[in-house]
Amino acid sequence: MTLAKPISLSMAINCLAFITPLLVGAQSLKAQAADNSAASSTTDPVAAQQEASQMVPADAHLVKTLDAKESQSGTQFEAVVDGTVHLKDGTELPHGTVLVGTVATDQMQTGGTSTLALRFTEAKLKDGKTFPIHAMIAEITGPAEDVGYMESSDDLLAWSGQTYQIDEIGAVHDVDLHSSITDANSGVLVSTKKDDVKLVAGSRLSLAVAVQNDEVQNSASGRNYRFHF
């Protein structure tokens, strides 16, 4: 009987030592989820509606493979417009117009995950003329000829004009897509299971596009949309 209490107390201490890290981990995950939720709700609906009113849907495909392991912040990439796009200000983007973008962020996160922020900055017409644009990536699918890559057998859905924010889980092979119409970036790709973000050449993009005027550009530069992981 004299040994019963010490043994019970020892067992209780051991159990507490085992359970405490689990509780701390659960609280950490809960706090992280709350941060993610707060970040995804920061889009100003009035500003989003105003910008959406100036944008039109456009389909494009990536010219070359974009790999986070090989790209650095500032690296340029290109996508070619599929079909003619008529912008709200009367500007026409003929089939074959090149959309030029830059890698805004290529960052390894804790836990081996990678974040790749993409930002379309200008349209380049066939005659060489260029002008600044603002774009949001609404959807990504695989190359049309490669049914085995991502969900390329599905049709690419055109931007509806009413969607202001995208949080698509598993948009590209264990990579999530986050984008906001009021963000300076066109889209943020975040790996969930491996340390790389990769878009192969020919990947198709559903975009919302508008001419980037000075007022919008200055406004967008001051409201960088943030995602916490």
C-alpha cells in the first residue's frame, strides 16, 4: 500500500510529460489556422469590386517551365494569350500576345515547403509595343496535350468576373494557389508536401486582366496580400 501512491504519481507525471507536447502542438496548429483565416479575409470588398469592374477574363499558357528551385526573385517568365482579349479601355490583346511577369518571391519556408509568388507586369504585342497590366491568376491546369499532368483533361474555366479571391487546394501537384484581385502579385503558390513549386511549360492559366494605370499601380503596391504558413 505504501508503494501505490508513488507509482501512481510517477505514472501521472509521465502521462503529463507525454500529453503536454501534443497539446502545445494542437494549440500551435490552431493558432496557425487562425492566422491563415485572418489573412484570407483581408481583401477589401469595395476595392475588389472596383478593380474587378476594370478586368476581363483571359486564357494563356506558360512558355517555359517555371521551377522554384531554379528561379530567383526578379526572374522573368512569359505566358502567351490564347484567343483575342478585349480590355475594358478598348485595348486589344490579339492571339499570341505575350504576357511578361516576374518572380516576386522564391522563398523556402520552415518544414521544407516552398513559396513562389508570381506577378504579371506587362503585355507585349506582336509589333513590339508594351504596356503595363495587372492580372490575377484564377485557375491553373496542365498542358492541353498532357492528360496525365495535374487535371489537364478538365476544361479551363474562364474567370467569372465575380470571384475576387482564390484559395485553391492542390491546384498543382501538392501545391496550393492563393490569389487576390487587390494584390500586387498575380498569384502565390505554396507547396504542401514537398520542397518545390513547379509549373511545366504549356501549363494553362485562367486570368483576370486589366491595363495597369498609375493610380492602380500605386494603390496595389501599398497593399501586398500576405499569407501565413
